[in-house]
Amino acid sequence: MKFKFDAKQPYQLDAINAVVEVFEGQPLNKGDFEITFESKGTGVFASQTETELGVGNKLYPDDSQLVENIRTIQKQNNIHQEYSVLSKGKNFAIEMETGTGKTYVYLRTAFELNAKYGFKKFIIVVPSVAIREGVLKSIDLMKEHFSQLYNKVPFNHFVYDSKRVNELRGFAIGNELQLMIINIDSFNKASNNVIHQYNDRLSGRKPIEFIQATNPIVIMDEPQNMESAKAKESINSLNPLCTLRYSATHRDKYNLLYSLDPIKAFQLRLVKKISVASVLSDSDTNAAYVKLNNVTNKSGKITCSLSFHKNTPEGVKEAKATFKQDDDLYLKSNEREIYRHGFEIAEINSRPGMEHVKFANGIRLSVGQENGGVKKDIVKEQIKATIKNHFEKELQVKDMGLKVLSLIFIDRVDNYRVYNDNGYELGQYAKWFEEIYKEAAQDYAMLLDIVPVHKVHNGYFSKDKKGNMKDTKGDTNDDADTYSLIMKDKEKLLSLDEPLKFIFSHSALREGWDNPNVFQICTLNETKSTLKKRQEIGRGLRLPVNQDGERIFSDNINNLVVIANESYEDFASTLQREFEEDCGVVFGRLPIEAFVGIKYTVDEQEKEIELDESESIWEHFKENGWIADDGFINKSFGEAVDADEITLPENTHVSRQEVIQVVERFQLENHIEDHNKKHKVKLNERVLLDPEFEKFWNTINTRTIYSVDYKTEDLIKKAAEAVSKMDKIKPPQVRTQMADLNIETKGVSTQLVQIDAPVFAEKAKKVPDILTYIQGKTELTRSTIYDILVQSRRLPELPVNPQQFMDQAVREIRAVMNRIIIEGIKYEKLESTGKDASRYEMSRFREEEQRLFALEDKSYKVVNEDKSVYDFITYDSKVEKKFAKDLDANKKVKFFIKLPGWFTVDTPVGQYNPDWAILKQNGDIVYMIRETKSTKDQLKLRITESDKIHCGRQHFETIGVDYDVATTIEDSGV
């Protein structure tokens, strides 16, 4: 098949013209037929200069003309630039989202510059072998297309090779369009690169001199990967006429001429939509789980990082810690019984490529491997989800001539293929794939032509000298051959006659994969992927092609499914953050050009708002405080809309509602960072130095101790009843959920669209000592615990999920213990004097001042400053905000404090932090503690809240302080 390229894509033409128009004022290329009538240096040769080394490009417009051209282009493309034009040289940035034809655009731009102005010498600089091979493949696919577009103009292209430096002479003296592709590493180290050394085959000159003589137009593909000082110096050493920088993720947007950011690309449907199939698991805490994260060797001190399960007050939780030789996992896990025997570290190997840890019981783990976890179940479910989505997509596009491909990335070749003396056999992942494929194929056998499993999958990996697949890092000479194979097979893989549909490849080779018909991407990492989400989705964003090489533009079909082992919410949140970090896309901020393009009618003629008017509206919004200086949309905008207070500058051509609708499209969907303004909190020393306040403070924080009286029989009866009613015990499970991602100006949001049936783990083969476990959590006797469990009649469920059973039983027993304890609690005032009588000294207020900040929309500014310790009071609810305001205004209140988090009362259910301390003076002085709630009905409060209030009441009654719950100032007794 042959790819067909659309020469009339508006967004691609805009990107091409943005560069071409920079050179307005350059003499036009008049065509070959005029050569005989013109001398060199004029006419067709006007854009060329000739030296003894060769023919080069020549630029006529001066800097002032270029600046004028650039500003015109930026205005046309609604680009606002704050820094001065050309301040960083003749560098020009073109921003295009992955999958929108960036390579096509810059190659065609070279042809267009040649056709219009006669420029002939172009150098394409790339940062990696993968991108180089991609450029070569693109030229191969597009050369016939360009030949038709540009009247069969002759051109030459080649990859710079230090072993073939003679090609540079041809590049220099050639009078046709020349495209040289070169890796940045080929010329950025002057000391050892052939390109910088004198060469007898080039008349004793340095190869780079032939390049410099041509004054080439340099095209940088992914320039953000070539931003070091040395790389910049190397680019300048080429003596470029100018540098054109193409990327989706510019680090520095030098003289930005055109921008097609990810939001525009998704909104214009220039790339596939994205869905995320999340494969998640409950942590199986019944097995001896341990995973090796990494091994380090610092100055001869060898350590390893392990993930494992640890006993905590809240139950068993996953933890991570550093271990050295002879460390015992049993001790590090707070004595989890399952690690008691054999989990001492016997060996740690830090040799590169052979990193592993070995335990005394013989268990050996390489980096990323785990023992006793649910990794196996997760991987199998990811493979299952990939195959299922693949079949569903094939069913959807049946009879449309569309080949469906799935990419499965792994980080260890032996998971796909294992070599032995007899050749090789399938690795574990490949075995699971074949098992799951055969099973899934049965459900689709009547609907699809099912390809035999041994033909449907294959691996693309780098190979050693014996031809065996091997692990690599993506940038070796062996990888170059693999990238070449990937590119060579690009069209073959798109053919319906080719049975291969599921492609396994090394995650290090990911950059080389860019096939338009990839509809599923699955990454089976043994370690947590460090790959960016944008890189992950980038392998399958391009719009698909049919058997005639034509693009498919159907929204229903163009959907990429990423099978991930994380929640879709986390995936979306991370993707949004990467858009902000990589592309400068800032969600929640209104760009100056936001209103450009809004249509209006004048004298029956339809017109559009231009950049000047858009900027005027933007400045008006800033002056009114609806947006911040950086364009971030303030809360006051929404308030002004609700109050119908939005205004527009005079002579604005569009309506308020149209402007409001535009602004609302930019409001944040997901808050990645807190844009809230902060105020530094200040201490009022006058209050602290007031003797009356000191007496008040010392009284309200008098120390007490509590005791409890209860009957064991009551505890057993009530606890057994509670355990009998606890939720059904379920085995650990792996769940798959599908969500669509919506990528808009207001952020990356998700919409859950499918939940698959969970997959359950087998019953535990070994049951832990439940009596010892519960005793450690409750401090009850073994006989009491035994009676509770037997009377509950729930013990048969223990093997289903032992850890869940034990943790739920502990929760129920402790809840009953708390109720009984609360009912029988008694506080007693400690009979001590001086500092020992008070729990907290007033100096704590001074110590805390340096760390305190108040968020603007979560704090109240105290009006009567001598009433409170600090000038701002932070509140958690509207009830608290109004209460603070009313206390401030009440003339009976001499002092009031929103009690800090460190002011607590001991209770059996945890530390209790009351809300307010109030000194009321209306004739008599009354010390008050008030808890503000939205309701005084104890039954409507959470049990722990109600219990703490009960304990708080007992404590403050003991020390003689008035305590109550209030909803407003009116029912507070103030």
C-alpha cells in the first residue's frame, strides 16, 4: 500500500506559510528557464552565493525587514510575544502537537522555500537514532508526493556518515535541493568527531567547512533535546542562515511563528481521542509480599530499596524502605508474622545489569520483580483488556479496509522470549498472551476471521551477534538496525494480508514506534514507568489509514485506548500536568488572544475580532480583578457573572454573553496547583501580654487524666454482635475500568464509561495467628478475643481473605471498645501548680507565627485586633466563618481564639481539638469553649465526632470551663 498525503490541510499550510513569509523581500525564484539570460547572483541565483567550496544560501532582507515580517505573521496567527524579536538570533519556533504531521510540514517547508526563493541547502538535525530513521522513512514515503507538488524538482537527501565525508563535497557544490540529516552527536564534540578534523580526501580541509560555506537553513527536530550550551554552540558552528525549530514540547519558544498545541489538536480532531482502561488491584496482604525497587552502591555501601507490607495502627499497609545486608524484613515490617522465617537479607548484588537481592530462604529478586504480590494478576488482566479492546475495534471497522494494531511494551526481553540450548521458548508474558488470546477468540469466532495465535504476535527487539533478542537502552548501534526494521515494516503492518496484529517491543524502543493504525497501547512494566504520559499516547495519536492509504476522519473510530495499571483519574491528572510543563499550556488562565475569531456583523458584513480588540477585553478583565496579572481566572469572575456585573470596554463588537462563554471555557476543570493568594499571619503581642488573657489561657488548658470502668461480659456480647454484622469478606480482586479523557482549555477531565467484572484471587492456603494479631491491636486477652470470634459465627470466612477479615474484626471490636469506654469515662484534674498545671505555654503562639499563612478564601480578617491572638482566623466552613465574624462584632466578647491544631484533649478515640475559646465579659467573666457544627443533633454527627464531643464536655466540666456545641452566635450562650 501507499500512503496518500493531503496537500490542502489548512493547519499544515498555515505552519508552512508562517515560515515562508518570514523571508518576504527575498528575491523570488524565477524558474530554470531564465538561467541562460541571467548572470550568477541575480535571477534564479539571487538566493545563492558561490565560493571555492560550493554553492550556498544567501539572505537579502535585513533584520528590520525580518522583524516586520515576524510581527505580521505572529499577529495573523494570534501569537503574543513578550520578548524582543530576534533577540536570540534567527531562531524560529513552530509548535505542532505529536501526530499532526510535523515532519511533513518541515520537509514541505524546505521544498516551498526552494520553490519560492531558490534556497537549496538544508540540514535536518535530530537528537536520536529513532528520530533519524523516522525522518528517512518519511522522505521515502513522501518523495513521490513532493515530486507531483513541485514539478518533479530534483533533490538529494542523505544521512551524514563520518565514514563517507566525501558526500559533504556533493552537498556543498550541488545545485539542486539538498537535504542532509545529521545526529547532534556527530558534530557537538570537537575533540573526537571526524567532522571537525582535517581530511586529505577533502583537499586537507575540515568536513564542517563545506557545510559552513553553504550557509544552510537548519531544521531542528525536537530541539528541546538539544538545548545544552554545547549543543547550541555546535548548531551555530554550522553557520546557519537561520534555524527552524519544530516540536510539540518546546523548552524555549524562540520567535514563535505558529502554534498547534495539544488542546487545539484534540479539539480540531486532528489526532485520535483517548480512553484509559485502568487495571487496578486490591493489595493482597495475605502473602509474603516483597518487591525489589532498586539497588544502589554509594562509595562501596551497597543498599537496596524494597516494597513490603507493614503493620500499622490502621492495619497492614504497603511500605517502602532501604535495606542493607543482614537486615531482617520481619523487624522492618513491625513483626509481621508472615516474614518471621527466612526474610533476612543474605545477598545484595549491585553489578550493573545483574542487580538482585537474595533472602536467607533462597528467594531471589531482580529489580522490578516481586514475591507474593498481585503483579501476575494485573499483567494478565492488562493483556486481557488489550486483546478484548483489539477484537472490539476489529468488529467496529469490519469491511472498512482498516487494519487494527496493538502495541505491547515490556522492559525485559525474557518476558517475551527465553533462549536456551535448544533455541528459544516463549517467555511468561507471551505464554499468557497466547492463553488469553485463544480463550477470547472463541467469543469472536462467529464475527471475525480469527488469525491463529502463533501468527498474530511477534517481537521487535534489538539483537546480539547470534541474532538473539536482547535488552537495550534505545540508543545503541544495535537499536539503529531495529528502528530501521520498524520503519521498513510500517506499510507491511498496515496490510490486511499481514496476519501480525499484536506487536511486543522493548519500552526503550518506544520512540521509534509511530504507526497510525495503533489503537491499543499497553505497557507491562516490572518497575513503575518513568515514561511520560504524552510519550505513551504519542505512539498512537495519528489518524488511521485504510488499505488505499487514505486517512480516516471518523470520530467514532478514531479512539486510542491506553491500558494502564493506575487509575484513570491519576492518568488524566498527570497528563494535564505534563501539558502544562512541556507545552506551556496553562489551564485556568485566559490567554490574551482568547477572543480572537469571535464573529460579529457590521453593515451586513461578517467580521471577526482581531488581536488588538481581544487584548483590550483582556486588559479590561484584569483591571476589574476578574483575572490576575498572569491571566489566571479569579473566583471574582464567577461571582461577577452570578451578580450580572460583567462589563466590556466601549466599542466592543460582541456581546457580554459571548465573551463570558469564552472565559468559562478556560476555567479550571482539575486544580493541579493552588493559585490561592496567601497572607502572612501576624501575632498581636498586646493580647499575649494582657494578664487577663494569661489567666484565661492557663485555665482552659489545665491538665487532666481519664479512667474507664466497664464489664468484660458486656464487651464480648456487643463486640461479637458487631463482628457478626461486618461486611462480607471478599477475596483480593483485580478490576478494569474504562474512562474517556476530555482534553479542553479548562483541563483534562474523565468520564467513566465501562466497568468490567472483577477477577478474584484464590483462597489463602495458610491462615495466620488471628488471636495474636487482634491482641496486638486491642490489648484484650486471648480468651476474650476467642469468645468474641466464636460467638460472631464469622470464622469460616477467615481463609477467603485473612488480612481483610482480621482488619475488619479489629475495627469492629475497637469501635465497640470505644463506645463502652466513652460511656464509662471519667476525667480527673491533675493536682499540680505552676507550669505543670498547664498543657501548653503561651510562647507556642510566638513559635508558630513564622509558619502561619492564611489563604484568602479560607480566612477571616479580624477587625477588632485586640480581641484575638492573630490578625487572621482560618476557617473550615461557612458556619465557622460567620461565627468568627459575629464573635468579632459582639461587645460582650473580650477575647476569642480559633484554637490551633496543637491544642488537644486526650480521649480514647484520639486527640480532640475544640474549635473556639471565648472570654465573655458582661459583668461576670465567663470562660467558654464552643464547638461549631452545622447541627446540634448528636445523631447526625459522625460517631467519632460525637464521642470526642462527649469526652470534651467531660474534660472541660472537670476543669470548670463552660462547654457546649453551637451552630450560630445566637445559640452559643455568648
